[in-house]
Amino acid sequence: MTLRAIEALKSADVVACEDTRRTRKLLSRYDIHPKRLVSYHEHTEKRRSRELLKLLRSGQSVVLVSDAGTPCISDPGYRLVQEAVEAGVPVVPLPGASAILCALQASGLPTEPFVFLGFLPSKAAARKKFLTGFQQKAETLVCFESPHRILEALSDVEAVLGDRRAALARELTKVHEEILRGSVSSIRDILEGREKILGEITLVIEGAPKGARTASEEAPAALMERLLQAGMSGRDAARVVSDFFGIPRREAYRMAHQAGGGK
């Protein structure tokens, strides 16, 4: 929280936020009593953006607050900012704590260049297919993940990208802040030993090592060989590998042909 943000909240005509109950706690902490507090979240964003834009056009000031993180970055706000810019209404950013940058700074991994991926897809097949697009990227990868999906996500990261160095930052800037560093598999082992996994999670993953073979070359071929050795037909094995890694079916058939000695 910055002095500039506190002053902006005190002078605002309207404070728009994801959850009015949570934002009231924040405002109360700094003895701020807003003139008007309204909800603004993913389910009301379209309708509320129109209402807030009318207020902005009339000369009123609106401060947008998110529950955790920062507006517009994997949080509501993009639609309102876009419409305000198109309408010629001034948009003023109020910088604060950023989980993306905090996690990157403390990760011990290369900080530039890096790519922010937002939240990983929630479904396993979509997540693997998404990660496949970053198999050979040298940039450090930063993403958000929910506590109830993090174990599955780490397994998919290892399967698709390989057992790279990583850092998992949990509850950054809060009372129970924690940063785990090591390989993807070692971090997963630590979390598997816990009864519960709670909090906001930011995951930082090492980019593809220069000149090294990537998971795109090794993991699918290794799985293909195991399936064929288990007695699965080349056609069925190609379908499984294609679906699991999100690679083209023709590429999986090529691997099956090679693994089968051309048969």
C-alpha cells in the first residue's frame, strides 16, 4: 500500500472493487470512508463498466481495487480501462505490490527476459497443450495457479517441460509468505507431504536450457516406447501420446514408426 494509493482512495467519488466486504477491511485499516463503494467483478464487469464510464464522463473519480494482485492482470479491469481510453478519459495507474515481480525477484532464476502466462488452463489436456507451446522458449516463465490444482499442474509441467528448476511463491507480502525453490519434482514432493495447500500461488519456471533437448523431443518419445513395449498398437499409442502432450497426430505416428523400427 502506498501513500499515493491511500490519498487516491480518500479523495475518490467511487471505489469499485471485487468484493466490497474485503475492500472495506482494507479501507478501515487506513481509516478511509468512501463516498460510494460498488462491486466490480467478472460477473458484473460488462454492466458495471458502462455505469462507471458514465460517472467518469461526468467528472467523477473512480478508483478500481482488486482483492489480491492488481487490476487488469488476471483480475477484472481490462474492459473498464479499454472503454475509458476509447472515451478519452484519463487512466492513472497506482502501482503496488506485484506477485509476478516479487516471485521473480526472489526465485533465484534469470529475471530477463521473462514471460507471464497468467493462470494455467484448469483442465489437464488444455494445460498440457498450452505448456507445449513453451517447451523450447528460453525465457523464464511466470504463472499463477490455484492451491487445489497446483499438484496436478506441477506434474504436467514436469511431463511437458521437463524437471526444470523452479520456485513456488505462496502468500507473497502476507503473514504466511513462503518461497520454495528446487526442481519441479522436489517442490511437488514437498507439497504432497502437506495436509492442506492454501493461499495465492505464483510459480516461476526456468526457461529451456540452451542447446539442450527439450521435453518435446524426449518425453513423448519415451512414453511412446513404453506404450509399444506394453503391447499397445502403434495407432492407439500415437493417439494417447497426441492427446496427452497436445502434439499433432501425424507427429505421434512418426514417433510410433521410429520406435517400432519402421514397422
